[in-house]
Amino acid sequence: MNRPPKLRRRLSVTGRLCRGVGWVTLVPLMVFAVGLQFVGAPAAMVGNLVTGERADQRAGTPSARECDEVRSPRQEPTSGHVDPDGTLRVFAIQYTLDFSDVVDYATWRTTVRCLMEELVQPYRRPGQPTMVVFPEDMGLPTIAMGTRGWSARQQARSFARSASEAVPLGLAGALGQLNLAYAPQVAAYQARLGPIDPRKQVFVAATDTFVRAVNITFSEIARDYGVYVVVSNNQAAYRQTSNPAEVAVFADPQAQPTDTAYVATSQRVTNTTFLWGPDVVNRSAPDGNQNLLFANEKVPLTPLEKDLIGLDEGPRSGPAAEANAGGPEIAGFKVGLATSYPAFAYGYPFGERPAGFEPCADTAVSFAACQDAQGVTVQIQADANPGRWATTTLDGNWQPLEWMSSVWRSVADPTVGFAYNVTPMMNGNLLDLVFDGQTSITGRGFSGRPQMFVGNDRLGAADSEDLAVYAGAKQEFLAMTPWSGGSGNDRARLEREATALAPRGVREGEYTQTAVFADLVPKTQRLP
Amino acid sequence: MSLAEADRAAPLLAQPTRRLAGFVVDVGLFVVTLAVGWIVWSVFEARVSRTPGMRITGQRIVDVRTGEVVDGRRMARRQLLGIPLALLLGAVTCGVGWLFSGWLVVSPSRQALWDRVAGTTVVEVL
């Protein structure tokens, strides 16, 4: 039986013209874009062979000219609080996220070393231990490193970079591209580790890239500059291999030629915050972990981390959870890592700890209280607020006011004894996603010039009564960065400024890159 | 049947401009309703072979050969296979694939990429 012909109607002259124009423009463009993805990796390898550049070679100190090329256009000098009695100077880096920082390993390492050269080195005190804290998700942009991230980086510069914050189609498209670019590694890990949740498979597949861009890069910075470094990233545990077959499959094409690969040892992907010291403590550890002092696995996770990218939570109870909430002793302080959301998790309202409360019974509910129970004196809150800063949260609260329930509560709530809170905030637009916020350092019992985040002068009509204690200027701020959108307390105006900074706003992406520091004094350690 | 006869026998295939209008309305509804409202509405509209945007702009999805409305399975193939395929194509080509997928509508059968996947086209409802 003959199939009936397709329904059809002839095109008009204009239609035929449009069709012809499309064939000669769209199709070659598409072929070009797809082709680049396949020729990119060999081209990078040949390029590296010709130039002699190796991704695993140690980075040096960048020149002023090199820093000029990678510096954020809105970088401001570091400010801070000096105390002659301080024994540890802590820097909180407000990094402005930019995909152009991850063209290749050399660009990335130059970028982060220039942050050290320009925002940290000039402000260090000789002979005093230094800790440098980078924001949460500092390693996230490196997933678009090199040839495999080429199309995602191009997308970030094109009209397709964002749809809306509510429906992040730009982000979904980039994740699709990255899954395709990492397909050989995804397939290899699926075969090796069993079925992997597709939401997080690209993070497992990117293990080799993450180790080179995060673990090795920042552990070298800790050693080269003689400082303690804190950085967070979503990644799997790994091992090092020189097996040629594994190197061929798992090593980043951008890193070729190389005789080393870093391979995920499980499909568990956690939001891990690393703390590296200036000295090697474990020579048998793989590259990037030899001077690692502590690693924290985030718990609880935000809904975005749990539901959208399928991350795995850190331990919630038992000895593993207590160890996760603890931390190492550095310069007389016990340093604990509470990566954003966990720093809000007390399990009870401000100052109202119930009788018989067990802080470590479930750290998904009371991580901060458990951290206090472990004797932590310096709470490091590496942070990346995934949204506008000057806005109302889904709970109806003014966001900067809500943020006080972590950064200020930790040093003001009488039911806990943290002496300091250090919170660097990621800034920048990642496709549809906005990262915005003010970086701060707070100290218990500090009586400085009263300061507050933007719009925090009062409890608004829609704000929860629970937040009343956080309103108004507070003396516990040792240092705070100004907000990229301006200052003041007119919330309607501040919201308009936040819109201007967001994707497709009139000041899109004009966030401030800077840092703050403070000298931490042992005498302000735990209250009795 | 000659091409000229096929032309005369065809129902009123939706013009690319009207297709674009329907698409824009669908995207707008998707964003405004945070996806949820649009998806729920789509389930109801799928039973009469159209999307919410097509309902508003007076269009209907039909079989490209018979001109008859399509069943739920064909609708699912168009919406759940064809459109994600176009998204993927766009994703690997820095957005050019999205334009290409839609631009295919400018053809005698007025079939975008997702229509070709499902063997459908779109007619105007008078």
C-alpha cells in the first residue's frame, strides 16, 4: 500500500529566500561548532607539545603584566582589621566568578595566584601565620576548563547564556554540553562504578580536571606562599595512577601529554571544603593531598545541591559526623569548616537552646551547634549565595537579614562559644545563576564601629519576628566588603540594583572582586 | 498526486510567523507558571493534539500525511523526544542548533525538528 504524501504547501518567494539563507549560514555554523568540539582536544595536545607547556608543571609567580590580563575589571584593594595582639591573620577572598578564568590550566593558575599577589601578599604581616579562605564552589567554574568546556564558555558569552533565574535553561544547556564533552569519562565510570545518578555524573567524570585545577593548584599555593588555604568544590574522592590505559581514558585532554591521571574512587560526590597547610604532612598521599590538614563534607545540603545536581550529604550522626564538624588546631585556634548552609543549622532559635539538647544527634539539623560542641573557635563559612543579595527570600525575609543568622549569630548567640566567623562570598553570574553577597569577618565581644549589611536597619513588615535580633548595626563586624550594588537601607532601591547586576540587567555582572582580613586574637577565644 | 494537487488538498498549514507566535506564548507560559502550570495545562491540551500556546494562537498538531489529529503517544514523541533532541543539538552548537531546529519550519511541509521526529506538522484552526 502506498503511503500518502506529506501535507505540503509551497513557500512564498520570501520563504524560499529565508530557507536558502538558512542553509548557507546555520548549517555551516553548526558543523563548525560541532567540529570544534572534536578537533579541540587533539589541537590542544599538539599545541602543548609544540609549546612545551605541561598542565602538571608547577606554576610560578605571575608577572604584573600577566595579572593585568586576568584581573577582574572591578577589583578593589583589600581592607581589614589590624590587631597587634593577633596571632593569625585571616583573609576572606570575594572572588568574582568568570568563565574566562578557566580557558586552560595556565590561565586558571595565573588568576588565583594573582589574587594572592594583589589581595593577600601586600597585606601580610611578616612572621604571623596567614590563612586564606576562598568562597564556596571556588572549583565550580573549572568544570568548563580547556577543550571540553569550550562550548560552555562560548555559551556564557553568547545570547544563550541565560533564560531566567526561575527556569535556568542556560544552565541546563551548559550541563547538557558538558555531559556530552565528558561522555567518554562518564561511560568509563558507569562501566567501572555502576549506574551513576545522571545529575552528578559529570562531576564524577571531571575528577581529573578538579584534582589538577583545585587540589593541586591550591595545595601548591599553600606550600609556595607558606599559608593555610581553604577552598571548596563538588567532587569525588580520588587516587593517582600512571597506568597508561587509565591515563588515556581519564586524564583531561587539556593536560596531555601527561603520564598521570587522577581517578575517582567512588561515585559519591560531596561538597567538600579542603584546608591545606604550608607543610607536607603525608608524603604517601596523592598529588594535591600531601599537605591536606582537614576536609569537611557539607551537611546539610541546600535543596539546589540535593535535588538539582544530586550531591551526596556528609555524615549526619555518630563519630564520623562529630569528626566532620571538628577541625585542626592552627596558631592556637581550633578551626572548623561550615560551608554556607550548615552555618545556619543550630536546631533552635537564637539563644534558646532546649534543655537536654543533643547538638550532634543529627548534624543535618544542628551542624553549627555540633561544631561548637567539638570546641571549634574559628568558624570558617566559605559561602556562595545562589541568588541576588538584595532581595526577599522564599520565606518572605530580607536576605541580608537572614544571613545574619549565621555570620553574626555564631559570635553573638550566648548558647555557643565561637570566637570568630569568616565568610567569603562568591560573586558573579554563572549563566542563569546569580551569586551575590557581602564578605565579612565577625568576632565575639568585639566593640568596633557598628556596621550592617545593606537594608538591615530594621525588621521589615514581611520579615519573620525571629529575625528581630539581627536587625540594626552590630559592633561584632571586624571587616565587611561593601555591596556591589551600593549602600543604604532603601530596600526597593536595593532590589532594583540587584536586578541590574543579574543576567541581562543594565549592569550585568558588575560585581566587586576584593578581600577583607582580620587579626584573630587568642584572648577572645571561647567564653567560659 | 502531483505536488500542485498536494498543495491544493492540504489543509491550511500554519505559517512560520504563527508558529513562532505559538512558541513564544508557550515559552512565556512556561516561565510565568514556573513550568508547573504549563506542564499541567499541556497534559490536558495534549488530548486534543495541541499545546497551550497553540490553543491561544489557533493551531493544532496533525499527522503530516493524513492531516488527522495525533494520539497521545505521537504527542509524547514530539514533546518529550523531539524537543529535548533540539535542546541537545543547541547545547552542543552554542545555540545555533536551536535556531536550526526551529528554522526547519521554513519548508513546504512546515515541519520543525520535533515535528520531523514525530511525523507531525501544524495546521491553523479556523
